[in-house]
Amino acid sequence: MSALGQYGALMLAVLTLAGCEEKNQGSAPAAASAPVASAVPVQVGDDDIAVPEDFEDQAASEINDDNAEQELSKLAQEVSTE
């Protein structure tokens, strides 16, 4: 093989490798740009959590002896549909 032929073969090999490297670099950012989940602690105070006592006043004003059975039936229906 002549010197020009060897040079041509070498250039072809270098260009082929360079083309492969460009393909790999083009696909790498897509994988690197995937979103990453991070755990963030949440601060919850005692006043943020509802407890039965929070609803006593509302229940006392909405439920009485006359409608207690009807309200109980409504609650039973709500629970059974969940």
C-alpha cells in the first residue's frame, strides 16, 4: 500500500471514530436530563391535623334528635360507596 493509501485509510478510520463519538455525545444529554426525585421533609404541626374534637361544634349545630337517624343513614351511604 502506498503512503497516500495508508494516509487515506487512517483518515477514514479517524473520521469514522469521530462520527461514532458525536452520536454518543448527542444521546448522552437526553439520559442526563431525566428528572430526579428528591425527598423534601414536610413540616406538619399539631394544628394542621384534623381531629374529631374539631368537628364537634359543627355536628352539634347540624345534628339533633329530630334528624339524627337521617344523618346516620347519609353517613352509612357515604361509607358504603367508598
